[in-house]
Amino acid sequence: MATQTKQESIPQDIIIQIFSWLPIKSLMRFKCVSKFYNSLVLERNFGDLHLSHYFKISRGDTKFIARVKDVCYAIEEHDEDGSATMHQTECFNKLYDHINGPPDEYQDHFMCDNGLCCIWDVTYNAMGDVFLKYIAIYNPTTREVRFLPHLKDFEPTSFTYYICSIGFEPKENKYKVLLVINFSIELSRAWVFTLGIDKSWREIKFEHGYDIPPYRSGICISGIIYRFGGAPESCIAAFDVKSEIFRSIPTCRELVNTLDVSKYDYMLIEVEGKIAILEFLDFWFTEDIHLWIFGETRKDEWEHHIFRFPLGSEGIYLRSHRIRKYRGEEIVFAMNITANDVLVCFCYDVKKKSWRHFEVQGSPVSVGSICIYAESLFSLENIGSTHHQVQLQGN
């Protein structure tokens, strides 16, 4: 007697729950299996569900990218033997194809938060007035590129500066882009664009009298965007992504008169979920690296830490473009020391107060900057446009 078999299918709600706990790399492979899996991975509600589980399964895992001109290389560290390898990656190629290579001020006109990158550039008309060329949003995981709409109803001048930031609000699972424009005559103005919701820019109140320098990189921590603020006093501008309200954090007294916006020997960085200033102004003379952590022991006060680079300072060039938070609570310093084809990464564990390092063989030339980001399934399908047009009119 022949046995009859019945193919059991897994209910879709169970599949969704299982998939919501999978690593993003596995989900991207499942997209090729069937139309259902492809649509599921790209569905916004599933993306929000997966995002709620992501930090539990990722354990702080991030992607380490080194940039050499307009070519990107992925760095993979091998825990079993302490080595690392580098290979050319296409994760940013589609972005560069859309914007014809990175902008001149790439390091300053680029910011990532929670898997999405914001990159922008400027252009000039015949009168020398400065206009936004584009504001692009890019997801390196899904390879999607979208350009946000042009900002209207303002007249730029030759002294206009544009500062863009992207921030993720974890409670509402929303990404917002903040645009601050410093004008030569009036005070700075600010606009917000919520990804997936807004169709145009919304101007918000910006009553503080300080300027935000365009040559310093920003950072977002737990839904707060931080950037250095300038005149009349040195401070840190903190923007709450959820409430869309600015507040000012006074810079530690020891640094008020020493920070120069034109130099790259200090930066904002995250330490144990707090905003901090990493400063190495006198590194060549003292071999000291200073870390100022805000509100570590007392609210609204800075805690000062000093540590030294393991090789001293001779022949060592520290640059903020090659320093990033890495793997939870480490700070990575990437540099070419003995030869251009060997990239050495020194990692300082803030909590343990200890150093380790690994060498990356095969670096083609000296690395210009590094980027570290987490993966995200957030879809850009209904956001902005796939191409940009330069606008050389004020209205």
C-alpha cells in the first residue's frame, strides 16, 4: 500500500517572526528565492519589526569601510588569529555613479546613522552664490539612492554655508534629515525632512545665536544629533530628532579657547552611549590623547580622561577622518605607518583602558578616510527621486 505524503507549509506569520531575527546578510540572500521573500524583506512594517530585533542579534557588529578616492574597501577582522583582510567592495559604487564621484569635501559632507548615509554637495552660479547641488540618502545594504527635494523660499549668497545631518529616532523608528543654513546677514535657519513621510522641507525654530561650522562632522546618539557650535561662544549644538528642539551644551572650559574649526585634531565621538570630545591638539609634543565625556559622573559636566598612543608620537599622524567608534566601546585609529600597502588599526578600549591592533594587508595606497556603519533594511523606495537636477535659482 502506497503511503501518501502531505507537504506541510509554514504559516506566513511564523515565517515573518523567524525572518525578523535573521541577520541582514541572510535576508538579502532570501530575496532571490521567491517573490514573496523579496517583497517581505522590502516591506516597511517588516523592516520596523526587524529593526526592533536588530540590536539584540547584531551585538554591536558594524561594517568597516576604508575609502581611497572614490574606491571603497571592506575590512574584515578575523577574531581567531587577530589578522584582517581588505577587498574592494561595491557597497558605495551605486552612490558614486549617481553623484559622479564623492564631493570635494567628502569627509565633512557625509554622515551615517543606523544604516543610512546622508551625503551632500554645493555648486556656484556666475555671481559666486552658493547653492545646494544635492542632498542624497543612501542605504549601502540595499544599494538604494534617493535625492531629497530642493529647498525653496530662500536667497543664498556667496557666504552661505549648508550643514546636513541624519538622525534615527529609536522610539518611533523614524529617520530625519536636518538641514542648517548659515547666512551672512541673518541668523542661521533650520529645516527638517522626515524620510518616508514628508514630501517637502519643514522649517523649524532655530533661535540660538551660534553658527554651526560646516567643516566639522556630526554624530547621532540615541536620537540626538550633535555638532560643534561656533560664535559667539564655543558649544555643542544638540538636536532632539523626536521633538525637533535644539539645545546648547557648553564646551568644557579647558577647550573653549583652543578648538579651531579649520583644524582636524579634535572630533565628536560616542563613548558608552554618551557624547564625547576626542582631542589631540598637542599630541606631537606630549604624546597625550584627551577624551572629554559629557555627563559621565555628574549631569552637565565633562569627565576628563588621558591616554597615550602605544607607539609614541614620532612619525604618527592622527586625523579625525581616520578615527571612528568601533565594535561597541573601542575607538579605532587607522593609519599607514611603515608602507602604503599596510594599513594598521589601533583599537583603544575605553572601559578596559587597553590597546590592541591588527594589520590589514593589501591596501593599495594611503587611506583617505574610514567609515563604520550598521546594516539596515530601511527602504528608500518612496522617498525623493532617483535623479537630481541642479537648481540655480533662489525660489
